[in-house]
Amino acid sequence: DAAEISLKDIDQLAKSSFPLCMRHMLDKLRENHHLKHGGRMQFGLFLKGAGLKLEDALAFWRAEFSQKVGSERFDKEYAYSIRHNYGKEGKRTDYTPYSCQKIISATPGVGDHHGCPYRHFGEENLRAALNRMGVSGHALEEIMDKVKNRHYQLACTLTFEATHGVSCDSGINHPNQYFSESQKILQ
Ligand code: SF4
């Protein structure tokens, strides 16, 4: 996992290899030029785990946030926490990306976009999001069935299988695992 991803590839990688939770946050960030704290943590640490270097991470968040709050305020209020996530500030802890279990147990409030879509989206939203990933018909109904039975990671695993055309025997338990298994198949 010494792989690196570069800034210019993020949107394309999101389409091919990000799990739904991370696609959703990228969409919302592009749309609103902002993500609340929970989203910045969940998505920021995922990108770090996927191999986005600190300098690229700062450029990535600055490009969006500066459209909303201005680059000066970005540098003053938000850049610190990004460096912090990379262990460059404060206690210099190198923070690890969140597991599915942690993300599923989050309690996103109004205006939050973090969490697990299989757990936190309403049925109609989830169906529409899966349709946008190209999942429909029997595969979609199987996924919705797992969701009804509260097997969110199994639902995500079935989505992986439907969108990659292969079986994923290990099952999905981490967004960065989803990403790296996808990249293994596509590269
Ligand atoms: Fe993300 Fe894990 Fe939920 Fe899949 S199961 S959407 S990887 S949190």
C-alpha cells in the first residue's frame, strides 16, 4: 500500500474504485465546496490511506473550500486539521482511516455527509445512488435485501461484485480495502 494517487486522478478514481460512502462525500464537496468536520475526517483520512500526499491533500481541500470561505480563511481555519490528520501538527499522531464498523456506527446529523449510505440513506436515495453506479435489477434488489436485514457491509460487498463483475470472497470491511481491491482488479 505504498501506492500514490494524484490530485488530477481523484474524480476518475472515485468513479471506478471508491465505495459509495466516499463517492457521496466527493459529490457533496464538489457541489457545496464544503464538508463538515465528520466528513472532512472520514473522507480526508480515506484519501490519505489511498495514497494522497499531504501537499496534494492541501491543494485538493483548498481548491474547494476557497470557493466557499476564501483561501485566507481556509489557510487559517482548515489547513491545520488536514496537516493534523497527516501527523504534522499537535501530538503528531499518524491517524488511521476509519473502518466500516466505525463509519456505520457514526450518527450524522442534518447537513452531514459522512457515515455509511447503506446504513444512513433513506431507501429512495440509496436506490438512486446505486442506479448512478450502474446497479439495477436483480443485483439491486439483493443489495436492498441485505440493507433491510441490517447487513450493511454485505450490501457494500454485493455492490463491489456487481460493479466489478467478480466475487469478493473476503467481504468489505474497510473503505480503503474496497479501494485497493478495486485497483488490483482494474490495473
Ligand atoms: Fe463505506 Fe464500508 Fe459503508 Fe461500504 S460498507 S459504504 S465501504 S462504510
